[in-house]
Amino acid sequence: MAAGRTDLTENNGYIPEEKGSVAIQATLVNSVVESFARRENMASRTKGVPRFVSDAPSIVAEGVDIPNSDTTLDEVVLTAKKYAQIFNISEEDINDSLVDTLNTYKREWASQWARKYDNACLAVNAAADGDDGQPFTSLYRAVYTNPVGTSQIIQTGGAVSFQDISNALGFAESSKYFDAANTVIIAHPKMLAEIRNMETTGGNLVLPDPLGARPGSLFGYPLVVSYGAALSAAATAAPTGNPLLIVGNRNMMINGVRGGVESAISRDADFSKDGVLLKTRVRRGFAIAEASAFAIVEKTA
């Protein structure tokens, strides 16, 4: 086999989606983790990502012993999980419809997976058990169980205030993992109305352009929307728990890529019917490198 070519027979007939396909675009639109988190390619089911923590170097005079660094080198372990599904599609729908049926199925599947994946990575409040409902330790869970995590979660009894978000940013900006160039604000759609109505202490709107379809930044940091950023006990594409606004260093969210969005088509398995089977899958691992890099505003009422 020529270098750089993929033998699809080794992949059980799965064909990777091209970069610009509707399925790939759907994952990027519907998943903040896919779009913004640090990506790590995985060549096996598990991968250890080194995490280096050290003090700053000192000036050393000539002829003086160079001091030892107080260095910690550990790792964050990513474990890939496979998300997969089979669709039974009528052959008539494929042949008769003006709609691109197969791409429609793949796009909608990818959209639902992306939202569920975001929820699993960001807002499942239960401990991870590796199963479908709690595949990873979510960002919310990691912050909540951090030694100083309870103060990093700002719960609001009513409307989200200017002070709530400012305080959350203060926590993130005080972290030694703060990186202005990589700080991002992630908000559930239910938080957008709260942000639009938010006023400064002087009574002015924080967002001066209320006619904008979607705010692009807040306090100078990118503001992105995630349907998964609402609390749930188990991962779902449509969480109904408290909506969240998360601020922090996006590089501290690690998105392990074991396999891209792939699909396979078969007529043999449903030969007794005029049907086509569409099989889809994607393999991902996720971990928070450092919980102290984040802070959360949780709207409780």
C-alpha cells in the first residue's frame, strides 16, 4: 500500500468524512469542545498527555551552583470512547427524494452527537464511570471536586449580574494557568438573554448592540455557545438542568481524537427489504488538564 493512503478494508468499510462535509461542519457548529479545545491525536485507545509544572528559573552568578527545579511531571490520561449508531433507511427515500438523504442523516447524527459530547465534557455533574451517561470527568465535575472548586462556581438565585461574570473572570484570571490569548467564555443558549439584559452598575447595557444575532465577545474574550453547557446527571443532547457560563483557558480542555466521523453503507444486511443500512461512528477521549484554570456561573433560578 502506498504511503499516505488508507486501506478502507482495514477499517471495516468505514469511510472518513471529508473535512468540508456537512457532517464535519455540523460537529464544529454544535460542539465547543470540537471547535475550541486542545486536540490530541490518539493512536491507541488510551494516551497519556504529559503535564509539566515547575517554578520559574533564577539568575545564577558565574561559578555558583545551579539550583534544582521543583518540577512535577505527570500526565493526563485520555481514554477513547466509541459513539456509534445504525440507521435503517428506505431505498425509495434514497432513490426518489430530491433531498440528499444520506448526507441529511449524517448531518443530523453528527449534530446530535456533538451536543451530547459537549454535555458529557462540560456539564455532567455525576462522577465518571466510563459508560454512556458519564464517559468522562466533565469540566463542571472537575471544578466542583477541585479543592477550591466550590468558590469557583458562582450560583445565582435570580438574574445573572455583571458582578457574577466579572467575579468568574477574576477567578480564571487569577489562575497561574490563565492565558489571555486562549481564554474563552462558553455559554448555554439560555444564558444569552441574561447577558443581553445585563447592566453595569451605572445602568448601561453590557452589550451595546442588542440587535446583533449573537454576541461575539464579552469583556474582550470570545463568547461561544454550547447546547451542552447545562447540568445533567447523564450525558444528553438536550440537557434541561441549570444553564452554565464557563470561563477559562481552552488549552486546559483536551479533546482526544482517536477516530474521526466515519460512515459505512450496506444493503446486504437488509436484503429481505428494500432498505439500506447507514452505520456511523466517532471515537473521542476527553480530560481536563487543570480544573483551577476555569470558573463557572450557574443560573439556579
